[in-house]
Amino acid sequence: MRRVWSSSAGWCDKKTDMTVFLVNGLAALVLVAATVHGFSGPTLVMDQDIPSRTCRYSRAYSMIQVRCANLGLEVIPPTLKTEIQILDASTNRVRMLTNDSLAAYTNLAYLYLGDNFIQEIQEGAFDNLRYLKVIDLSTNGCDTLPKSLFRLPYLQKIYASKNKLSDDLFTHLEVKSPLAFLQLSKNKLNKIPQLGSLPTLRHLNVSENNISSVSSEDLASFCYLVVIDLTKNPLKFAAGSCECVALKSWLATRGISSRPVFNCTEEVKQGCQAPSIFSNRTLELYQRCTEILRLQAETEKARNTWILVACCIAGFLLCLFVGLFCVHKRNKRKKKKKLKEEQRLNANNANTELLNSNLRQPENT
């Protein structure tokens, strides 16, 4: 073992000196690593938080989708891609929809705005959404909805549960949209919404409202209704009126599934029987609804017929054009061939005349 001189400790072992050096080096590395970790930790967390605060684009069923859910947004982002077809802005802090909030996104087909704080929607907020099929406005504070919403040409589903909607919204409301699903649970309705004749409606949910009565007349305008949910409403039928039995008969006749199921035990005990015919008003509303459906079917049939006729005419014109084009090409080829033949004959004649003229010339002596 070699011994070396140290100015502080005199002679010491070389091996001991190396050990101390290594220990000090490891301690320094640990200190540096701890320092770097201490400073980089928050930075990494911030880097992870940044993407979560940004709307994310993706593809869903070949449509462009943007997710802006749960970002604490107070307005609809105005700088999204205008060609988006699905917008999820649910679980935010949006309080108002102006006429300009969604005006740029004209291709929207699915719009999810549930669980916000929306209390006011201007009348023209959805006017530019001509292709909208589904809208979710559930869990907000709306006491009314724009009546123009119910005139969108492709709108099929409205989710508007847990709001403050009242019967005033449906007073003199003219529904033009092909609504098939309407969710209005947990609002402030006192009666079945008056939507006019609506043959497209299949599912109506008005559960957990303040509806106290319902009759076949209330449902006659929905001539192809399949499911109605009336659970947790304070429904009452006048004693001795047989209203429950009449309603149950209408539901059974039209194949409508109801929640809850009406047993009408008391009325049956009183001798109430299913009516053989319903009131004139009920039948009038039902026939009006079916007439609209019949006219729509005839219009669609006529439209399909005209499309078929137009396709046949277009096919005939196309065939005629192709035939004339082929004839033109054939005539052009014939003319070209004939021209080449004439040029060949003219060239042969010219060569013959030149040869004859050469033969007629006297020879030089």
C-alpha cells in the first residue's frame, strides 16, 4: 500500500483518499439530482395540464369531432375549425348562447352543451345549424328555448332535461323538425307539451314534472308514438270518470308503451270499460296527424318518381350523346382515311406524269 503526503493530514493512504473522493462525488450527484427533480417537478405537471385545457380533435364515424368538455369555458370557442361536425362543450361554465356563438360552425350535426350554466339562448343562436341532428341542453338553467330550434330541417333528438322549461314554451309552437326523440324530464311542465301534429315523434320523456292529468286527446297528435315516460308525476284521474281506462285503451290500441303502466284498478271495480269509440276531438287530432304522414309519403313517392324519370332522361341523353360521339368519330376516321387515299392517288399521278414527261424529252447527243 502506498502512502502519500497530504498538506492537511500529513501522510495518508492512497486507498483511503480515493474512497473519500468517491463518497463525496456520489453525494454531489445525489444533491444535483434532488435539485433538478425539485425544480422540474412542477414544470412536468404544468406540461401535463396544458393539453387538458385545449380542445382536442378526432374522427368519429368519418366525422370531424372536437372535444372541449370540462375545460372551464365561459363561451363557445370562436376559433375552432369551421368544418367540425361534432362539438362536445359539456361540463363547462357557458352562461349564454348569442346569435354569433355557433354561427361559424354550419356543418354541425351533433352538439353537446349539457351541464353548463346556460340561462339565455338568443332566438337566432341555432339558425345556421341547418344540418343539426342531435342537441343536448340537459342540466342547464333554461326557462325557454328558441322556437326556431324546432324548425331545423334535420333535427331528430332534443335532450333538455333538468332545466326550467314551462308550458309557455309550447304555446303556439309550430314544430317543423322531424323530431323522433324529446327528453323533457325534470322541468316545470304542468301538462303534455302541445307540439301540434307530429307524426315523427317516437319517444317522449316528461317524467318528474308537475303533470297532473293526461288523456288520449293529449297524445292523439303523436300518431306514431312508441314510448311515453310519465313516471314521478302527480297524475290523478277524476273519480268515476273512467279516464284511466280510456287512456289505457288508447295506449293499447296504438301500441304505445307507457311508464308507469296504468292498471286502473279502482275504475275497473266501478265497472268502467274500454270505450268502443273515442271522442271526436281525439279522432280528429289523430286523423290530422296521419294525414300529414300520408301527404309526406305521397310527396316522397312523387319525389322518387321524378328522380327516377330524371335519371332515365339523363341516361337516355347520355346514351344519345355517346352514340352521336361514336358516329362522329367514325365519320371523322372515314374522312381522314379518304383524304389519305386521295393524297396517295394524287402523289402517284404526279409521279406518273413526271416520269412520262421525262420519257418524252429528246436525248442529248
